[in-house]
Amino acid sequence: MDIRALRYFVEVVRQNGFTRAAETLHVTQPTISKMVKSLEDELGGPLLLREGRTVRLTDAGEVVFARSQAVLAEVARLRQEVAEVDGMARGELKVGIPPMAGRYLAPVIGAYRRQYPGVKLRLGEQGGRALEEGVAAGELDLGVTVLPAAVAGLASLTVTRQALVAVFPGERAPRKAGPVRLADLAGLPFVMYEDDFVLYRVILDACEAAGFTPQIAGQSRHWDFIGELVAADVGVAILPAPIAGQLDPARVAIRPLVAPQLTWELGLVWREGYLSRAARAWLACCEQAFGTARRSV
């Protein structure tokens, strides 16, 4: 059985289509179609039902998808362990980082590259929830997410802990410069993160606990674009204080949040148990940079 066929099949399912899978894997769509068809022929039946531009797993496909993820994770571990026979002279480390976390991890990335130039460092951008799932499935060695992690069986290391603040369009800011209650934002449109961001769920849950469901006027994966949307009077946003502080004070207004006070705790997560030498070295760099201790979640 060709490992590439399993990898292509898994990516088609994750991307919910052959075209997006081909773009992600940087191969042609006919190549992926041929590999998936060969896998179906080898296993004796269809694994995917094609519905327009999307796909749906058959019962057999559900089994193959689950087992393929496990096989690919073990193959990745095997390659890493073989690489470690030569110590840190070579190897690979896959780390997932959400867009807002880059400013905190950039110094660690620089230090790691200087200390371990032979390790191939692969960095990917996704929302925190997707990163947690990638770590749990063995697709990523480590990921960055909002703590506590929603996925069980992950250990963590805190990177930073900051207050969340409300960001208003400059001309619509409350007259008083003091804190605002979350419930006071109930009648306003919100600019939010994409659904796969953990902070999206944190804010949504906090609003519902305050007695309302936010009216979402726009969503983005990038904090600077969220700031631009707020400045353009699309809606209000809730951002970590250091991120909000980078926006133009002439165009937006920042107010502390109370009732409740919301906290953004950003941390690294990894699977409990085995950690490659490359991953252990990364954690050591982070502990030195942030002065925080590891914990289980």
C-alpha cells in the first residue's frame, strides 16, 4: 500500500474536495484522483462519494480515514526517531501557530534556528482548535492555542496571559473612558475571528452567559484586518490588550472589559507521552524565553 495514497485520501477528506486538496498538497488534481482510485481498487470498494465539488465518506471510508491518520502519524514518528539516531544534526519539527501568536513566538523561532540549524522547522498557520486537533492526531509536534485546550490528552506550557478588551470605532466609543460591561455590547454588531479559532468560542460563550448572542457582522483570521473593520465602523471587536494596543488610536477606541473580565491565556500544547528530541529542545527554548512551567490539561 502506497503511503502517498493514504496521505492524499486523508487530505481530500480534510479539505472536503479534490481541488482544495490538490492546492494544499501542491500536486495536480488528476494525480490525487488517480491515487485515491488506486487505494479504492486495492481495498475493494468506494471510500468517497462525490457530491458536486464536495465529498462524503462511505462506511468503509470512515474506517480507512481513521486508520490512515494513525498510520501517517506512526510513519512521521518513525522518520523522526530514525533522524534522531544522528542526534540533533538533522530531523524535522512541525509547529502550528495561529496568526495572533507570531509576535510571541518569533524570538523563540530565531533562537531555535541558531541553536539547531540542522533541524527542518516547519511552521503552519491555523486557528487554535484546528491546531489542537492536528497535535492530537500526530500531524503536528506542537501547536499554539488558547488555554485550557479543548482537546483532552494534551500537555501545555503558558506563553502569555493577557486581558481581553473591547475595541470600538472611534466615533462610536462610549463617552466615559472607564470599563464597559460585556452585556452593554449586546445591541452592537461584532467583528469576530473565524469559527476555528478557540477565542471565537470563548467570546461566544461569554456573550451567551451575559444573556445575548452577538450579531456577527464580519469575521477574519487576522487581527489587523479585524482592527481595520472596526475602524471602518463595521462593528466592535474583543481583542487581547497588547494586540489592540497596536491599532491606530485615532481610528479606534479601547475600553477594559468587566462583568466578566476575560483573559487570553496563550500556550503551547503537545501530546502527552513521546516527544522527539527536536520537540524537547523547542520546549526548552520556550521555557527559557517565557519562564513558565509545563502542565497537563
